[in-house]
Amino acid sequence: QSALTQPASVSGSPGQSITISCTGTSSDVGDYNYVSWYQQHPGKAPKLMIYDVIYRPSGVSDRFSGSKSGNTASLTISGLQAEDEADYYCGSFTSSSTQVFGTGTKVTVL
Amino acid sequence: QVQLQESGPGLVKPSETLSLTCTVSGGSMSSYYWSWIRQPPGKGLEWIGYIYYSGSTNYNSSLKSRVTISVDTSKNQYSLKLSSVTAADTAVYYCARGARHGNYVRWIDPWGQGTQVTVSS
């Protein structure tokens, strides 16, 4: 099972919007609406930010939103803030009944 | 509020078996998938495998020959064993809960704080 493909880095200025892509295959992202996104600050455990492609857990800012088209899922952060600077990973259920994560994206707030 | 806590040796010798335990508090293990995930230094997340509370398992194909995950619901614990370790197995190891819908794992939350395991002689 190959890792899902994410851009290595994305940056934006405070207040701007950025989008992180997550490209898989028809055996994972493309075939299931079980895509999730995780935020990880240095030295910390990942935190769930989006589940089932578009849903936010309680307590997660509505500046975070998810979507999917075909084999590619996306995470958009609107109104970028300094605290959003972190690594972000997508994850998906697969046709082998396993989980696969993305390669990770470092978000930098300029 | 469910919490997970990893425990086990922080240093393992090459060719030996890495053993970790995850203790689940604040909730039942029923009806969830219980996962192990690792993160080598400076790298991304790698899913190792999961166990359903009833005992059924599924593993990452790249690690399958070396991995065993077991569960003890009476103690609210589950464990990871990774055999024949090398330096490439050095990583932070996380335990985490998988939300279930039928036979599908929808998302992973919450996560334990992680435990550093170094493979070195």
C-alpha cells in the first residue's frame, strides 16, 4: 500500500486561504468517503481535524474544511493564523481494509 | 473522554522483539478498532495495524511478517510486538482508536501521546 501523495509544503500569509491536496487511487480515496485529516505540531501527537471527507469534530475551527473529487481529497484552511503552522496528514480507508496516510504537508504561515 | 497511554522499553537491541502496551482509560474497548501507528524521526506517519475488540486483526502488508497485535479487554489494554527489529524501526510509536462503521475504519481519534523507541546495540 503506497502512501497517499501530498505536497511537501504549502505557505500563506495570515488571513489568506490555502489548500492541501491528497491524491490516492480508486482503491482508497476514490472509493470511500472515509478520508480524514490530521494536524500535528512538533513533538505532539496528531489531532483529528476532518473526518468522512467533510465533517469537523467538535471543537475544531470552522476555518478548516474538507472536500473530495475523484481520487483527490483536499483540506482548505481559511483565514490562516499563526497557530495553523504545523504538519498535516490525510488518511484513508483502503480496499484491503487497512489504513493509509499521506506523505504529509508542512504548512508555513509567512 | 477516552485516553490512551503507551508504555514499554525505549531502547531495543537489533534483532530483538519490540513490545509495547497501550492502556485505554475512560471508556470501553467494545465496538472500536485499536491501532498502532509509528513515525520515524523527521518522517511521516505509517499505519502498522489494528485489532478489533473481539480479536480480529489487520496489518500493514510491509510489516505483516513481523507484527503481532493482541488485546486484553479485561485489562483495557492492547499490545504490539514487532520482531527482528533493525535501526529502521526506530520511531515514535502511537496507539490510537479507530472509529468503526461496519467493517470500515472511518477515522482515527484519539491518539496516545506517543512513545519513542530506539533500536540500537
